[in-house]
Amino acid sequence: MSRSVAAEIDSTLASRAALFEQVLEEVRQRRDEFDARSHVPRDMIERFIEVGIYRAATPRCFGGDALPPAEFLRLIERISEADGSAGWVASFGSASTYLTALPRETLAELYKDGPDLVFAGGLFPIQPAEQVEGGWKVKGTWKFASGCKGADVLGVGIGIGGPGGKPRTALLRARDVEIVENWDVVGLKGTGSHDLRLNDVFVPDAWTFIRGGQSNIDEPLYRYPTIAYAAQVLAVVNLGLARAALDEIARMASGSGVTGAPKLSDRAYVRIEMGKAEAQLHAARGFFYDATEQVWASILAGNPVTPEQVSLLRLSAVHVSRAGAEVVQRAYSLAGTTAIYLRHPLQRYLRDAMVVTQHAFLSDGMYDGAGAVLLDVPPFPGYL
């Protein structure tokens, strides 16, 4: 490689990094707006498009980046550090991995205007659909469609169609789906995880797929376990929130308390707890990214993904979500009464982190699945 080409590449990378930092600062400045509106608006989604979030999982054959999972996860971690809701919504930039189970002709239609496709879905509760000639007649209401108000296409669950209890998903243009605005929650308020509603809408067979089903694209990213990846991109939000919470305590540490007590930095118990929390966060983060890189390296080497590898990814995801939430709780406790005010940053981090751990992909049941694999007994359906 010539020096001029190398310099051009370095300049491009530096420009992208600078743009990403600008977007992060905009997220910080607007996070109260996201909460107040109960969604991340489309103009912010456009900013995520500028930094490549919504082409990160688009196949290279359709002009996408098909980023290695760890690279994408680090992007979501940074966005979540700025705002948990924004990180959660941006995490669905990975959801195009689901879409590669669609026929190639459908994918070509989806990406005909470019690789930046914004997908969101409300897959549950699964609704029965009537199979008709050429497709499905779909009706029902689906919950938790995070990011739906900024999406180009939306997916809904229409029955069990794959092995291991994997749901069949119907894909529709966002303009054809009713959004029921009812996202009134304690945390992750800006995710806009409203309900979706349809009434006897026809969806062609070619616009349905099995979530987590066999990919029709032969690129490394689409051999990475899709359901495990879906859990990882949500769990990593708590890494960002935990980092933000500890940084907030560090900022508070030099100030005096309301009662005139010693500064936080002068209290031995605060220093001890900060040390423990930092160690806990780094340990969980290390496990999380180490598992990701191990599986990715194995895929690049041409090896099939094993059940043990899938389970390791799922275990690392639930672990990091819980560890991140515990770190946020530690930070909140150290802040004392100052943190009880609704507009205090630690209030936001605490509420958001608790909501992350409530997701079905990150429940205590995942430990049961991991334990089953470790003990060589069948895990519950859908775990692998």
C-alpha cells in the first residue's frame, strides 16, 4: 500500500471517528427530548445512518458493511453511554441479520435504494395468521416495537414456523402498519416501544421469514448466531450505562455533600466501592467481548458454530446485563440523596438499566439454559 493511499484511509477513519463523537454529543444534548417524546425521532435516526449504524448488518453484496459483531457492539456501548434509549434503538441496526432469511429477490427490493435500512419489530405476542394463496392474511396487535416510529420496515410475529419454536415474521413497509402510542414506562422511555396493529393485511410469502432461520446470504456475519446476537446488542446497553454511572460519581466526588459531610473522594467506603465496581464492570466486559471474539474467529476459520458457543454468547449477554445493572445500583447508592431527584443523571441510568434486565432475552432463564448445556442436557426450546 502506498503512503498516499494509507494517508487517505487514515484521514477517512479520522473523519468517521470525529463524526461519531459529534453524534454522541447530540445524543447527550437531546436525551431529555427523547424521553419527553417517548421515542428517538427520525432526524436522530438519520444521524445514526450517517455514522453507519443501519448498514452495519447489511450484506456486503448489497452495499453494506456487515461489521464483525464486536465492532458493532462497541458502537452501541458508546451510544448507550450517552443515552440508554438511543443505544437501545440503535442496537436494532443489527436486526438486518434476521432479514437475510428472506429470499434474495426480496432483499434486493429492500436495498434497491441503498444499504441503510431501518428495521423494527413487535414480534410478540405471536398472532395467528390465515394462510391464503400466495401469502398470509395478518391481523392482531403486537407489543414492544422499539424504534418503530423511525423505521422503514416493521416485522410482526405470525406463528411458529421454524425449528426450536422460532417464529415466522411478516415484514411490511412502516406506512402500512398502525402504531398504537402507549409507551408509558419508568425506564428506556425514549425507545418508543409502542404497540403495532394490523387488520386483515395481506403479506406475500416472499415477505415472511423465520426469525433466526437459515440465511440466504453466504457471508461470515450471517453464520454468527442471530438470536444470541440479538441478546448481545441489548445487553451491551448496560455496559454503556454502567460506564456513565461510574463517570458521574467521579464527577461528583470532588464536591461537598448537602450536609457538609466530607467529599465523596475523601470517604474510604466510597473509594472501596468504586474500586469494586470498576473491577466488576471490567470483568463482565472482558467476558462479553472475549466470547464474541472467540466465536467470530472460529467462524472466520470456517468452523460451524457449536451449541456450546451459542450458549457462551447467551450466558455472556445475560451476565453483562446483570453486572452492568449492579454497577449502576452501586453508583446510585454512593451518590446519596442527591440522586433521588428525577433530573439527576443517575436516576436515568438506574431506571434504564433495570428495564434492560427485564427483557426476555436477558432473564434468569438464560442461566438455566446455559447450565443445561454445561451439564449436557437439553435446554429449553429456543435457547440454541
